[in-house]
Amino acid sequence: MTAPTPPTAELHLHIEGTIEAELLVRLADRHGLPLPSRDPAVLRERYEHFTDLQSFLDVHYANLAVLRTEEDFHELATGYLDHARRTGIRRAEVFFDPQTHVNHGVPIEAVIRGLSSAFEAAEETHGVSAAMILCFLRDLGPEAAEELLRAALPFREHFIGVGLDSTEVGYPPSLFTEVYAMAAAEGLHRVAHAGEEGGPDYVVEALDLLHVERVDHGIRALEDPALVARLREERIPLTVCPLSNVFLRAVDAIADHPLPLMLDEGLVVTVNSDDPAYFGGYVDANYTALGLDRDRLALLARNSFDACFVPEADRARWRAEVDAWV
Ligand code: HPA
Ligand code: ZN
């Protein structure tokens, strides 16, 4: 019998959201920093009570003050890769949020070098192909995003694209048109969170103005039939995060999650974990929670490889692994 979940790519994962409570405590001890508790179980208990995206982000950003050095970032990335290897991930395209760390006084170079040294060796160390996507925190605004991109360009070879995350409502994609054009001119891939809490109009803006190649979350696209038809026809991948949507109350319960409906609509849906240390598990837990049959799980996994920013030969090799899994 093969594994209960298929070999997959993970295309919507915030590396900062993989900071397990045990690592949080270890890093806080290392740097002599305060935490609401030194007990990982008590820290984790707080994660059960999120009411929306912002209530999560407040806890999340406060926790990230423990990440101080290049070594800390390397350890964070290595911890994720250990999980990735165990959960059947062949390819990970991983978000990172430098603005959070730079605002805590950490040099951008320490962030990028710490993470990239782990990810660029991941094929040899963990059998996982990994790459990084630089994310702009939308609530810091477009000028800060442009400043970040300029600061990151000396390290251009260490990331493959740009993304847009953090507080969604009130910060529409249109604000970021120019910085996405700058990124495109540098040959960077483009993705953006849209339609998690924001409406389908946010997804339309991300497509029309930011020219994104994938939409992160995108579940509210379902409210607009013309948009659904467009996403299907243009085969725009949606990186859906089922457990995240339940923890942040975008959907009431996993049984109500619209992912099966999105598959029925013929959308290129993928399954991802978003911030697994906070939302009840890694990508395998997200696949399992959906309660789908193996054929549908295999379709989701094939979609994930089709949506990767890699040469077709890699996609074909991984799709064949999915065929063998079914
Ligand atoms: N949405 C927006 N920003 C985020 C998320 C998310 O799900 N996770 C980490 N930052
Ligand atoms: Zn996300």
C-alpha cells in the first residue's frame, strides 16, 4: 500500500508560519526574549481561538520577534524541510516576508542567506526541490513594497518570484500595480493572495493589474460565475489552504469547504498548508481532512505539479509519481 496522501508540490506556504511552538521557545531562550508562555502546549492553545485573518496575523507577527540571526532562519527552513520530506513533498515554492524581520532590526541579508542556504541544498539534504518567493506585506503599502524589492534585488538569484500577503481587505491588488511591473521587468514570477477574505473583485484585479500566474486562496472567486469561467479557461491555478480557511473562519467547517465544488467547476485547484504550525498540520493533513477519494487526491496532486514554476520535464516526472501512487 502506498502512502495515504499523494506526492505533491506545496505552493502556498509561509516559511514563518512553520515556526512550531518548541522552536519558538528555543529561539526566545537563545536570545533572552519574552513570550506569553514558555510552555509549547500553552502557546499552541492560543491558536485555537483565531476569529479571522487579522487575529492570526497579530499573534504570528508578535511571535516572529524571536527570529534574529541567519542561523535562526536556516534552522526554521530546515525544520520545514524535515516535515516536507516526511509528507511526500517533491517541490516547495515557499513564501517569505522580509519586511517583518527588517522591521525587527534584522538585516535582509541574514534573512535571505539563512533561508536560501537551506532551500538551495534541499535537493541533496532532503530530496525536495525548493525555491523562494519574496512577499510584500500589503498593509505596509506600495512604497514599502518597492523599497523591499530594491533592497532584495542584490540577492535576485535566491528568489524566483514575488507575492502579496498579510491583511487583505482594504489593501486591494491595484495598489501594487507598479511594484509588480518592476518585478516582471526583472523576470520574476508573480503570485498574490486574493479572494481569501477580499471579494472576487480582488481576484480580478490580481489577474488584470498584477498579471499573476497563480492566485493564492481565491476561494471567494466562486461568487462570480464569469470569473470562475475565466479561471477555468485560462487554467489559472488556485493555491487553496483548507485547514487555514477553517482556522481563520473563512469557512465554518472542513465539511463545508468549497474545494470539491472548485474541482467540479474544472478549476486548477491545489492543496496547501499556508501556516502549518498554527492551522492544525502540514500538507498531508490538508489532503486527509478533505475526505476525498484517491482519484480526486491524485488530480489535486497533478494540478500542484502543473502549477509549479519549473521546466516541463520536472512536472512530467512528478506527475508520473502520482500515477504510480493511485
Ligand atoms: N493570508 C495573508 N497573509 C498571510 C497568511 C494568509 O493566509 N499567512 C501568513 N500571512
Ligand atoms: Zn497565505
